[in-house]
Amino acid sequence: MSGVSAVAEQSLFGLDDIRRRASLRLLPEPPDPDDPETVVTGESELLPAHVTPRAAAVLVGVVARPQPQLLFTQRAQGLPVHAGQISFPGGKREPEDRSPLDTALREAEEEIGLDRALVRPLGYLDLYVTNSGFGIVGVVAEIDPLYRLTLDPGEVDDAFEAPFDFLMSEENHSVEMREWRGGFRRIHHMPWQERHIWGVTAGLLRNLYERLYGS
């Protein structure tokens, strides 16, 4: 890569540009699943028509380093569902949660001990409906790089950062077809080093890419 190209890419995926794009292109308020105009992504077509998705939220955290990173967790191997998979901190809405932001911040505190005072919301992704019946709101936020984590071993085996520029480069995105209930479903897959980011997490990353960098 030439020096000019490297500078251009650094600017494209730098914090200032991320903040600018977030202010212009992310949703300023969380999507409302009851609004017929709400854009729905994910696997809603795989749900029976009578099923109402259960509300959930995840924290799509951009760590504010000179080379911005995204913060992920690896789910505990002992969990009954999605054991060992790469995910964003998050989970289902609880009665005390006033908003998707509350859900995402509470879950991040419970799962990895992330201090909500170090998190600054930037905007929201489109509603992502999963085949398991959740309607997930992606809360995009900036995380102070001085954060310290305390993992809940019953929920999380590991937490790690991956480069924002790698995950927001379309050439690193792939789609696979996998068998599901006698048919096939499209799965997003974004491998990074020894990690395999796929499924819902990769789908949310794809939505982030389309929101920030899509035409």
C-alpha cells in the first residue's frame, strides 16, 4: 500500500470519520418494532407469521484507539445455546430496562464488567430479527480505551478487540449457505485471525458497514 493510500484508509476508518458518519448515517433513536416503517434486517422471513420477536439489545462498541477497534466477547462453552460463539455484549430486555441502551449497558456490565460511564452512544442500527425469535437493537457506542473488564465466567470465556478497518472492509465479508430445518439459510461470516465471527454477530457487522459505508 502506498503512503497516500495508507493515509486515506487511516482517515476513512479513523475516529473522526467514524463519529462523523455515525452522526449522519446511524439511527438517532432506537428502531421501533411496532412502527410499520421500521427497517428490519436479519432472518425475519424464517419466523412463523404469528411470532412476535422478543426485545433484545447488544453493545457494538468502538474502542477509541488511534486505530479504532471493535469489542467482542466469546460466549462460555458451558452455555446451553450458542456456546463458544463470538458475540457482542448484550441480551434480552428486562422489565427494569427503560430503553435498548439500558439493556445493552446493563448486559455489558453483567457480562464483562464494562463501566457504563466509559461508554458514549453514537447511534443505532436497524432492527435485526433472528431465526430464534429475538428482535435485536444494535447500540453503536464509543468506548474509552482505558476500560478494565471483569468477566463473568458463567457467561463469557473471553473478551477481545478486532480492528475496525478490517471488519468494515467489504472484501473481508463472506456469505455461506448452511442447512437449517430441512432447507438452507444465508450466513454472514467474517473470519479474523483464529476467530470466526459469523451468524448474528457478523450480520450486525454487515448492517453497521451498510449504514456507515454503503451507497
